[in-house]
Amino acid sequence: MSSSEENVRLAASDVELTVDPRHGCRIGSLTVGGVELLRQGERYGSFPMAPWCGRVENGRFRNGAETRQLPLNAAPHAIHGTVRDIPWRTARTGPAEAAFTCDLAEPWPYPGRVTQLFELTGDSLTLTMGVETFGESFPAQAGWHPWFLRNLGGEDARIDFRPEWQEERGEDHLPTGRRIPPRPGPWDDCFGMPDGVAATITWPGQLELTVTSRAEWVVIYDEQPGAICVEPQSGPPNGLNTHPRLVTQIDPLEVSTTWTWRRL
């Protein structure tokens, strides 16, 4: 077992993955044949989002008769959950797989636990996240926020996905509740894919990577020149209010995503 103070390195064939438990169990690096696929620097790698994804309107949500207030870390909203900001414990590691856990605590108002699994092969990475409660039920979401590099040293990447709808985005960056036909990018938008998320990033002449998930929502963010974000998640932004999915002691939340790649 590795210490929670150490990065965890997984490898399969010529693929290497580094996970940093100290910094929110974030993927720090993913290289294929020595080529880094994730942006480095200030906003880097890929981080887990839980117990909510995207923005929560004014940081407030209801759980039954209770109204709860979260810190406004993207004023006037709360964004991307709490687990990306805290150290995780390394539960187990192997040459190409690892498991990590962290406890939900303040500022999240309900005690619980988040588990994240990593399974690496020579042509894929599967991430699985679970959210469970230690007592009272609560609404929750889970997902991932990867920063894929737009350019690997050749042509800029292209993204292809075919959603059934786009969540109309208001001036406050939250879905208005209207579902509209998908519009051309650039995007900082949530899309509905009821048959499961499927989005492909292609670096021409180099690599093709497909993000899949049984989750029904994906946020695409490509407004920054250096990166493309494909974020599968179990609910839309502000979903704690608009699409609450209760986590109970007998019904935890589990979501997974698989990134599959092939050389071109």
C-alpha cells in the first residue's frame, strides 16, 4: 500500500498514468508512447467532481425541508464539489490499477465517503467513482473534469460528439431548463446523451481518444486555446436542485467512464 503522501504511478505497455492523492486524487499525467495527453501547469490533468458537478446556483440546494448553503468558490455560485480540494487515502495499488477513498466533511453538510478506482490497459483507462452516505440521505452527483491538450505537436485536435440536446445556458452560466438543438462551439455547455456519453477527440495523424460513459450528461468546455474538456457526469449543472439523485444507505451513487485510444 502506498502512502497518501506519494504519487501513484500505474503502467501498462507504453502507457503511464500518475495519480496525486494529495491534491484531490487528480490525474497528474497520462502519457501514451511518451506523449503527454493532459495539460500541465495551473489547470492540469483531470480531477474528480463530487458530491456535485458544475455550478450550484448561489451555492444553495434543498434536501427535503432543509436548505443548505455551500461556500461560493465561483461567486455567486459553488462549483465542482469538494473532493478535488482535499487529500485522499490510497486504499490499494497494483501495477495497473489503484483505489482511493476520501470522507465527505465540512463544508459538505452530510457525512459520507467517495471512492475512486483506476484501471489502466495499453489502450484504455477506466475510472469509477462511488458516493455513499454514512447516515442521512442526500442528493449528489459525480463526474470528471479532464484537461486534454488541444495540440500534441501537430495539428489541433478535433472533437466529435452527437448529443440529443443542449441545455440552454443562461447569462448566469446555469441551464435555464430549456432543451435546445445543439449549437456550434466554442462551448462551455452541457449536453444530453440519454444513450450514454460518447465523444471523440482526434489529433490528426497522431491519436484518437474516445470518452464513453453510461452517464447521460456531458459538459464540453473548449473556450481556452490550450485544452479541450470532455466531462461526463451523472447530472447537469445545478442538478442538486433540478435533477436530484438521492444517495441512501442502500442505494449509493456510482458512475464510470472509459477513455479508449488508438494511434493513427
